[in-house]
Amino acid sequence: MHAKRERGVALFVVIVFVMLSMLLALWASRTSLFNELVVGNDADYQRAFEAAQALLQDAELDIRGETASGALCVGPPCRAYTSSLQIPADTKEINPLLTTLELQPTRCRDALCTRRIGRQDFWNYATASTSVKPAARPTFGEQPLFSEEPVEPALVWDGARYGQYTGAANTTVAGALNPILTETAVGRGGWYWIEIMRYSDKAKSASVIVDSTTSQLPLNLDVYVVFRITAVAFGRKPGTQVVLQETYARQRMKD
């Protein structure tokens, strides 16, 4: 009888299956890592988005002179009790305030600004060294409003942090606050700016909405200005940035 010759086919099959298993495990690992990155980036963006929304709400409280609880502010850190510029409470206060702001290099001070002219997207040239096309025009107030450079002595130029004028950061339950809002490092956290824009005093009967049925939403303004609020929030990951804007009219409350 002739001895059977071993051909090693079983070993070859086993090696192929091991290699396929390794490739499958590698693919699953890369897919899991990619999904984790996507989820992490989305979570970071949502966190920054929520921080920007909180900054908009904080700016509204600042304009109304209220604390984080919505009560009338009767002490620091609200503007009426600090050396910061004040929100105009009377028509006669508008011109002096706007004149003061127009003399500032950035046309802003203490988070209050005149209406920006020229380029509106100031957040796209955060520092003086940022390359912008077309180039920023300083004569139009197109100056960097905040600095991401560690060499800068000030964390922010003319912007306000969350709770700076409302005390919101001090009245929130510990641990419940968005971590972005507590950031104070250079180029981290979030800020808001309030542009003060005239609203014609001849428009006392003007409406924001007028339709074919003459339904109207009147603006009951004591001081004929409207405010454009810009909130910028940086995520915890590099490259995450959220910018929100809203136009806000402080209306007279009915008795």
C-alpha cells in the first residue's frame, strides 16, 4: 500500500479564515472609531450650540437689566451698578453712547457696539494676524474683537462672558452649567456683543409684521433702538465654533 501524501490544504484554509477574521475585526474597529469620532464631534458642536444660545439669553437679561432669575438687578455685577457703559434708558442717552463707541478702535466697549459696517463676519478674523480675503478694513471698524493668541494680555476685546453682567454663572447649580460657559482660558469659552441700532422715532405706530388682513405686531418701545446680539462659542475640540445672531427689541411692558 502506498502512503497518503499530505498536501496541507487544511492549513491553508485555516490561514485564509484567520486573515479574513483579522480584516473583519480591523474593519469593525475602524468603523467603531469613526462612529465615535462622529458622535464626539456632534456632541461637541451641540454643546457649543447650547452655550451660544445661553449667551444670547444672557445678553437679553443684560439689556433688560435683570439677573439670571429674571428679577430686576439691584446691585453688582449689573451695568447700572458698575463702571461699564450703560444700555440707553432714554432717547437722550443714545447719541452720547454711540459717539463714545464710534471712537473706540473696534467700535465696541464693554460688549456694547455701534452697528457694524463693512464686513459683518468679524468672527472669521479673530486675531490681527488672521488672513482675510478681502482684507479687513480697520477704518470701517473691522477689527478683531477677541484674541486666540496666548501673548495677548487680555482674553477678550470688548466682549462679555456668560454672567458677567447678570451674575448667571454664580446662580447656577454647581455641575449643571455648560462647561464651555465656565472657560476663561485664552481662545476658549464664549462671548457676546450687543450692537445698538437706531429705530426711527417716527415709527411709533410701526409694526414688525403686517399682512393682508392687517394683523400687526407693534413695537412698544420706550427707547427707539433695537439690539443685534452676536454670540460666539468655541467647543472643547479644536475647530468647533458656533456663531448665533438675533435682533432683539426691548419692549415696554403693559401694566
